[in-house]
Amino acid sequence: MLKGYQGMVDGGENIREATWESVSSMLQVGGTVIGSARCKDFRSHEGRLKAAHNLVKRGITNLCVIGGDGSLTGANLFREEWSGLLSELVQQGLIEADAVQKYSALHIVGMVGSIDNDFCGTDMTIGTDSALHRIIEVVDAIMTTAQSHQRTFVLEVMGRHCGYLALVSALACGADWVLIPEMPPEDGWEEKMCQKLSANRAGMKRLNIIIVAEGAIDRNNKPITTDYIKNLVVKNLGFDTRVTILGHVQRGGTPSAFDRILASRMGVEAVLALLETTANTPACVVSLCGNQSVRVPLMECVQTTQEVQKAMDQKRFEEAVKLRGRSFENNLRTYKLLAHRKPESELPVSNFNVAVLNVGAPAAGMNAAVRSAVRVGISEGHKMFAVSDGFEGFYKGQIKEIKWGDVGGWTGQGGSLLGTKRTLPAKHVDKIAEQMRKYNINALLVIGGFEAFLSLLELSAARGKYDEFCVPMVMVPATVSNNVPGSDLSIGADTALNAITTTCDRIKQSASGTKRRVFIIETMGGYCGYLATVGGLAAGADAAYIYEEPFDIRDLQANVEHLTEKMKTSIQRGLVLRNENSNVNYTTDFIYQLYTEEGRGVFDCRKNVLGHMQQGGAPSPFDRNFGTKISAKAMQWLSQKLVESYRKGRVFANTEDTCCLLGMHARALVFQPVVELKDHTDFVHRIPKEQWWLKLRPLMKILAKYKTSYDVSDSGQVEHVIHSRPKDSDASVAM
């Protein structure tokens, strides 16, 4: 359906069959290839009558509508009027009477496409992550000017009615101040903001950033403009202040890896929902809750979304924030916790010392997690210690107190500023215990990958011999491989996926205009095929070879033959991904040579090993946000456990539930004792025994034109908006 509802009303060539070839090469294209348009005609009864006629003529009774609350409300009205519209068409002689029975019900499933993330009922809408990428790219570019200039930047981002983009981008870049419509600042905010900017500048911070949603208002519903803020800063502080209005650049560019995967998953769920719907099934929206696809009633979502605006109009701002959902509420709470330092006199006094360290290979987002832990810990009244170079630095005594200002500007830094090593603690456990005793460390926060998981297992086992390890310990997963048991997602994996996706896009583009070509690309991941599989899905790969799904020479031959047939008829470029440890004998060179030989005369081959570029670069908005929020939650858990385990003047915690991993599991963030995760772990290959993303592999094969079945076991019934949210756990890490 071209041009949205306008195309439905106009009919003709606007409604055409979508073939396999017509949707090829769309994955990396921004915007909408089939077009979209605001349609006044569809708002009228006559317009909807024309649309119904055009659909019946083509035998269409299933609609997948991708849009915002206005588009989805219109779709629901169209569905409710459907039988009446058909009766009118019969009376006017435009359709036969038997068509009413034949096309008696119109089935509708919605997917929310909106960069503002302003639709209640889903943690994330399609397009939001890509918009955040554009914003953060600009912020990172602006930050580089701070190396030579002391300036204040006021950035306006989209969001007339919803402050999500402003809030999350402020969280992701560590902005000094953020202004959003759902939570206007208290009266007198101008003076407080200037005081904070002045204090930050006095603390040798060369750059101040203020992020403003275009719909920002004060407590009297009066707009707060970027010019007003600029003039305020110049007048009160005399700072060199510049305004940047991002505008429609936020809607442009190629979609991020997250958006490609989200849209693919939502698209499958929408088709399944349409196939399962009946005349009595309410219209639903496919949404994201945590890391799980759910179906929620369309009109419940629309009504809740409209309630937000009513609450804002009536100055019920706290209620407006709650109605936005747990994700929005938690983002706001976390930003307040990290951005606004309380005076020393207002801080609680805990007398606890907490150490933070990175363990394993570096992953983008680790620094955001450390910054979050340090600032939340200080806010809770703890003394925070940073350990350099993991457990190697720990036993060598590379430990020092770290203050609030020491972690300023860390969110956008890639790698690990603390330094990280793969060294495990078991060999040096006596020296580590000595350092724990020397610095009186009462709790440990370990941020890292599989080595971090092994480290906590070793420290937990050492509790029987060393009382120094009888303290609360928690691990936050951070590794590009995403191979940590107990967590669906790890900090750093999204950045790596974006690196793979961007590189694959460029590699495929390099072959445009040339003869048919297939690219064999090797990804990282150890024995875990997450990057190869999900990267392949995001990049539109024809095959992805991984350890978890064994393959032999017959599979390779079948893949080559399948690709050869496709090359002869339609596509010009092929993409094959291989996880680095997928098979000891079928190496990247072997597969390259096989494809080269078997494809001779039809296509030629090139190979690329992406290597450590997957670990580098600035962290993506998702990883900055995920690292910030999950680390804040881990730190608050440590505070709680410290209080619970403090007896007779000392901390003593030796139960299994005081040594945990905090991970994303389906819909929620869950604390799981590391000892309990041992049974779910393949220690030889350093991967979990069960991995959720394996269910995406059939989808990748289907999209590569293979005939295979898709696992529908996770598809569920329509849930109520409120019931789909976990009560006691935060499911907002979807961003």
C-alpha cells in the first residue's frame, strides 16, 4: 500500500502486490520506501468508504498498520465501521451482495513507528533508536569542540508532546540539564540551572550541555525555548552559549541495528497475530516489553496515550510520567540520580566502602556503567573505590578512591577507562583478600563478560576460607559476545552489532554496479553465535554459520546452490557471516574458497575479517543507556544487601543470594545467584546452554528465501497494557 491511507483511498496503482524482489534491499534504507502521507480523506466517512471499496476489489481483509496513535486510531475506526461500509457499497451497486459474507471481517494489527517513542503500551517504538543515534552523533561531535573552547550548548530535539528523546539522550551523554514536557522544572529553576552550570565550570568542566525537547514547558504550561535558555545563560553567567536545533535530521539516516531487529521481530509477530485473529478478537498492537514481543489491545494503548496529554494539560505531571510507563519513569529517576549531586550535608552516611572493577575484554558502555555505579554509590552515602586492570590490578593494589567529578564525561567514551584484564582471582585470592582487608572493601561491583562470571564463582567458593569475601557481590554483564549466562543482553553487544551492520552495508554498497558478488565475513563472539546471527539478520545475510547450529559439507553445498539460484534470477550481492569459532575445520578461508569455486561463472567472492573493530568506537545510545540503568540498579541492590548483612559492627554476607548476576531475562531485570547459573552454563565453550536468539535463526533463513518453519511458541494472547508490565522488576532496559 503506497502513501498510507491516501493510497488506500485513491486505489489504483497505489495498491499492488508485494513480491520477494520488490522488498529486497530495503533493510538498510531509512524512512519508508512505500511512502506515508497525512490523509484528510480517510478522516471522512466518504473517504473510508472509498478505501473499503478498493480493499474489497482486491480481496484484502488483513491490514498491518505501521504508524502512531492517530494512524492506529483511524485503523480501529475503519475496522469497527467495516460491515456498515460493505452494506453501503452493496446498496450503491459497487460490490456484489455475496462480498459482504465473503469479506465479512477486517482484521487489523498495529506496529508503532514513531521516533518520539510516545505510544503507551510498548517500551520502544520503531525508529526511536535510530533517532537517538542521530542525536548522540551530534552531541559527540559537539563535545570535541570542548577540547579548544569553553562553551555551553543548548540542543533542541524533537518531542512536541513526549520528552523521551530529550531524556534518554541527556542520560546517554551526561547532559547538565534536560527540559521535557512531562515533568516541567519547579519554579525558580532558572537560578538552580545557572548555579549548576557555574559549579561544573568551576570544576574544570569545559563543556556544558542543556537538552530541550521542542515541547518543553514550565509549570504554567508556558513554552521554554532554546533562545530563552541561551539568553538566560549569557545574561546570568556570561558563558559563550550556542544553540543547535537538530530538526528533521533526527528522522533521517540509515536505521540502527536495534531498529532493524526490532522491526523484523515485530513484523513476524504482526503476521502471526493476523493469522490467528478472529472476528471477535480486538485490534491489537505488537509491542516490546523488556526483550519480549507482546500483544496489547490497540485502543487501550491509544486511550492511555491520550490520558498522558490530559494529565499534562491539567498539570498532573507526576501522573503523566507514570502513564508513560516504567521505561520512561525509570529513565527520569536515573537521570535525576546521576545528574544532580546532593550537597554533602544531605547525603546519608553509610560508612561502607564499595569497589568497582572491569573484568574481561573491553566493551563499549563499560564506562557509562562505572560512572553510574560511582555516582549512585556516592548518592547512597558510600565511599567508592576504582580498581584498575581488573583482578590483576586488585591483587597488585591498584585501588584508589573515585569521586563524583572523576567520572564526568565517561558515558560517551569507548573501551574501559579503568582498564580491564582477563585475569581470574583464584591464583591470587590471598593477595586480593589482603587488599580487601587493607581498604576495608565491604562490597564488590564487577562489570564484565564471561571472566567476570567465573570470577564471582571463584570468590563465592573462597568465602569458606576468607571472611573478606563474605560481602555482597554483584556482576553486570558487559561483553560484545553476549555469552553471559543469566542475561539475554550484555553491555557492548549493541555497539558491536552496529559496527557489523554498518560495515556490511558499506561492503555490499562497494559491489553496486559491479558483477554479482558474494562476501564472506567473519565476526567475533568466541563460540557464541549471537553477533553472526543477529548481525546477519540486521544486515540481510543469506547465511550465518555458528557453533550452536552444527553444519557439514552438505549444508555448505546446499547454501552455495541456493545462493547461486538467487544470483541467477534476482539479487546482485550476497552476504555470508561466519562466527570465528563456528567450526575448527570449515574456516573462513575454506568457506571462501568453496563459494569461489562453486560459484564460478555466476558470482565471485571476497572475504573480510572484521576483528577488533567490533570492540571499538563510541558506545551506541542503547549501550550507554543500558549500562547506566543496569549499573544503577546493581548499586542500589548492593546498598540494600549491605544494610541487611551489617551485624555487630561489620558486614558479613555468605549466602548464595548475596553473590548475584544482574541480567535481562525476557521482560525484566533479575538478580540471580551465580551458583545457581552453573547448571545453565557450558563452561567448555563459555556459553549459556539455552540462548533466546537462536529462535531468530529461522527468521533470518526465511528472509534469505529458504523454506523453513518459524517457532511460534512464544506468541501469546492479547494482554492488557497494565498486566504486561512486571510489577517488581524494571523492564525498561529496552531503552
